[in-house]
Amino acid sequence: MALEASLHEETKDDHLLLWILVWSELIAFGILIISFLVISAFQVEAFELARLHLRPGIAGANTLILLVSGYHVAVAMRQRNQLETVKRPLIVAAGLGFCFVSVKLFEYWGEVRFSGDATLDSFFELYFIITGFHLMHVFFGAIALLLVAWRPARENLVLIATLWHVIDLVWLVIFPILYLA
């Protein structure tokens, strides 16, 4: 009985730490996005001009890639009572995460030449900070997905699924603000 209570208490603490991590990530991204919106209000013409150099079609494809990846993580969560069955959807999700990274790097390759323009400087500085920070989360999240697939445990599955969906959520906010606004 004492062991069961101790395990329940550890699980509660783990969930508390998970939610502290989630909220700290949301706050960090929120500060970056709000900064982008505030500066864009002061430099309307420069931001409109800079957006012409972005490729929303590629970003839209990357959005679809992340959503399909998130779907596979959700499939793994539904199968969490049979840990051997979570491996495949987690590996697919990680592969799609790496695909997102590759597409984003390809997108950067076409955009980096515009970042040296003094007129567009503020836009591209914030753009690369926000999307680069997100890109790092996707990359390391995909590695974590592979690690959980390699040695699945329910607690780790809940942790990575929550974080992966937060990464998806953040992109769903970034995409329209940076590319479509």
C-alpha cells in the first residue's frame, strides 16, 4: 500500500514537472511571437515586403507533415497499454519530424540571402529566431521519439506525446502569423 502511494505521488510530481516544462515553452514562444507582432506593427511596410520572400506553400507542406506526425503520436498513445505496438507509430512520427527539419532547412536555403537586406533585417532576425527555436524543438523531439520507441514506457510515452503536441500547437500559431498575416 505504501509503495502504491509512493508511485502515485511520483507520477503526480512527474506530471507537475511536465506541465512546468510545457508552460515554460509556451511562454518562451509567446514572448517571441508577441515581439514579432509588436515590431511588425511598427514596421508594416518592411514586414509586408519581407513576407514576399517567404514560401507559404513549403511552410504549408511542413504544417501537414507535422500534423500527420502528431497523428502517429496520438496512435501510439491509444496503443500505450500494449507497449510493443507503439514503436512503429513513434518511428513514423520521428521520421516525419526529421522530414520537417529537412524541408525547413531547404526553405532556409532560399531565404537566407534576403536576411542581409537592411530593410528586411528586423523581420528576418525574428523569423530565424522563432522558426529556428521551433526547428530545434522538432529535431530534439524527433530524437526523443526514437528513444521512446527504442525503450517504450508509459510515462515516457505520455511525456513525449505531450511535448510533441505542444510543438505542433506552437507551429500552428507560428505558421499563420509569419506566413499568412
